[in-house]
Amino acid sequence: MRSKINIVWLKRDLRLQDHEPLYRAQEENIPFILLYIYEPSLILDPHYDKRHWRFIQESLEDIQLELAKNQNKLSIAYGESVDIFNELSNRYDIQYVFSHEETGLNTTFERDKNVANFFKRQNITWIESQSNGVIRGLQDRKTWDKAWARFMRDKTIKINPQKLNIIDIDFGEINIPSFEEDSNFQKGGMVEAQTTLEDFFSTRGQDYYKFISKPHKSRSSCSRMSAYIAYGNISIRQIYQKILENWNRVGWRRSMAALSSRIHWHCHFIQKFESECRIENETINKGYQNFPYLVEDEEHADFTSWLNGMTGFPLIDASMRALRYSGYINFRSRAMVVSFACHYLRIHWKLVAKALARLFLDFEPGIHYPQIQMQAGVTGINTIRIYNPKKQAMDHDPEAIFIKTWIPELNSHQPEYIINLPLQSNDLFSNESNYPQAQYNFQERIRESKDLLWQWKKSIYVKQNNAKILAKHVRPQ
């Protein structure tokens, strides 16, 4: 006779506190498996890179260390989820599977539908808990803000490690990816998340509001919690309540207000993707589906020069090189490199989206796709923003500190010279420094893109779709 068990299925919630599925399993009277599945379909998905799997590996190792303190262990499997659950169902009488709802890619959405069908056939009850204030099945935003505030202010869920009745499953020899630590990237795990958070509230965070737009200073003054949020090493509720604890701290109010706003913004965009996940593959405003891009091939020279930080625009190139090297740039830089790719080089937003997903250590599908489309100017409801890299450098990196950090071939030049690149005339001095020339006249290209964007924004089909988008996604004032 098969033993009765429950399963807690970890996905993008790699922590052991403020974790409702784990709490539910803890309160049951039967043992449970704490399970993570390396899925080949996700490992091969073009949105992911080894930097993500390294972060996940580090997060799982951290969980193992914490569980070992009470002689418990995380079970790790390799295979498609339905196959793993089928194997477990043959060995055990599974009563419940507990997990968080996941707002992910189409790959995980289809996976979840297949898993749900399997559970239904096997009479297994799957209980999914709300994740970070995002509401499944929401039709409009009339009550969303109040519901979000209640969720964030509710008590965090305390897990008693000594009450966890976990059984360890041996899946035999499995082909689990393994990566060596790379100090250029933030390290995954609950301990690292907590250390980074405490460090922010200890000293770094006081100047958050001042330097959030600065490409160099933001690397230390920003919270740097985004990757830990993306993989659930810490919950947004835990961070939000830390903000509230420091709300009246002398000299910190503006930074706390700015961070609180961005936490709210984070969930707003994931809610948008949760309610309309088709935008991974098509524009949220269907009127832009056939917008005329010039680059739709990853082999195109303009795409590779942008991706490798070799466009001839120093702030763009420094941002892309920093991103490739460390997995992080601040929000303004992210918006700028998308704008440059889509408006100056006219690269299709889908190519830009997948390329940046592979580079962002904190890749979060629910934020990624709404933001890419907004910065590309294909939503119909948002202001068309086109960033001028020279102006951004003058405003936010006037001494070219960030640029020189990531473009060593420009180190011998003065900031004024660097910031004004590319020059209008053919610049032999620039060639001598092995820094590339820009391929096109910036003003001419941007003028063409502006004309196109406004022409399409005024079209009847775009305007017809705007009303539907506003009704579904905009929070009432």
C-alpha cells in the first residue's frame, strides 16, 4: 500500500519563510516532500542563461543548508514536471500539492495546464497560494490597490523549522546543471537576500532617491533586491514591511517613499502580465502587430553591435557591457537601451526582449514584457519616450565614470570628448582608440521613428484598442 504524502512544489519562491504553501504542509498531519524540478523545457528556453541557473543553484544550496539544521532535505529532480509527478504518484498516494501561483512565460503556463490536468486525472488536489499581491482572474483594477495594501500589511507567515515533517526522495543519478560561483554576479539565496536588505537599510539606502537614475552610483545606492525578489529568496511583503519599519526614520523618508512606490509598481506590472500573458508574443495593443521594424534577425550586424556594446554611443555601450558582465543596470539605463534598440536601430521588440531576458539576472517575465513594450512605444496608451544617449550621459554620468569603467578603450580621453561621441564628422581619433563609429545619424533615425510612432498611435485601430487596455489595466484614480 502506498504511503500518503503531500508535496510542496518550489518554483520562483526559493525561501523558507513567509511561504504559505510550506505553512500549509507544515499544518497537515502527514509527511511531505519539498520539491524543486529542473525542467529541460525551461533550461532550453531562449529567455534563460547560465547566470539564472547559477542563481537558482545557489538558492537551492542555501535552502539545503538551512534544512540540514533540523535533519531535513530538499528533493531535487530533473525532468518535465508531469513526468516527475507521475513517477511520484506511482510511488506514493499524493493527497495535496501546495505551490505559489506563478506569473511566468508561456512555457510555464502550458506546463501548469498539463500538470493541472494530470492532477485532476489522479485525484490530487493542487492548492496554489497568491504570490506577492498578484490576483489571478482579475477583470479590472477597481479594487486592486486596496487588496494589494491589505496583502502587504498582513502578517508575514512564520514557519517553524522544527515542525517540518519532510521526507527525502532519491531520484537516482540525474543530470542536474552545475555552475561554479562567479563573483561578478550577485549570489543567490535567502542569506544573501537578507544580508543585502540589511546592508541597504544600514547605510546604502539613505541616498536611494538621489542616485536611482545614476548609472554608476545606483549600483550601490539602489536596493539590489530585484534578483532576490525574482526568484523568491525573499517575499515582497517582507521588504515592504521593512520599509514601513523605517518610514519615520530621520533623513530616510524620501528614499522610503521612492522604494515603496517601486515595490507597488513591481506588482502592478506583474498583474498586467497575469491578466494578459499573450503579450509575450504579441503587442498588448493589437494595432501595432505589423509595425515596420528594420531588424528582425539576431544575425543582423545592428543587433550584434547593440548586444555586444559596440554601437559607437558610449553610454549605450557601457550599459550593455555592464549588463553582460554583471547582470545588472539601473532602470533608467534599461529603458534607454530598449529605446535605442527599438527607435534608433529599429530592432523588433521581440528580439530585444529575449536578448535582455538572458542578460538580466533579475529577469521577471511579468515586469519584462509590459516594460519592453512600453519603452518600445507600442502600447498606444503610454507617452512615447525616446532617450538621447548624449543627454543621458550629460545628466547622469557627466564625468564619464560609468562609461570609463566599462569601456576601457576610452579611458585616456576627457569626459567632454567621450560624452559627445559620436561626433558628427568622421573622427580618426576615435578610430585610433579602437572604439567603433556610429553607423547612422542619430537625429535622422530618431526623426523617422518619431514620425512612424505618432502615425501609428493616431491610427483608428490603435485608438480602438486603447479603450480595452485602459478598462482592463489602468487603476482608477
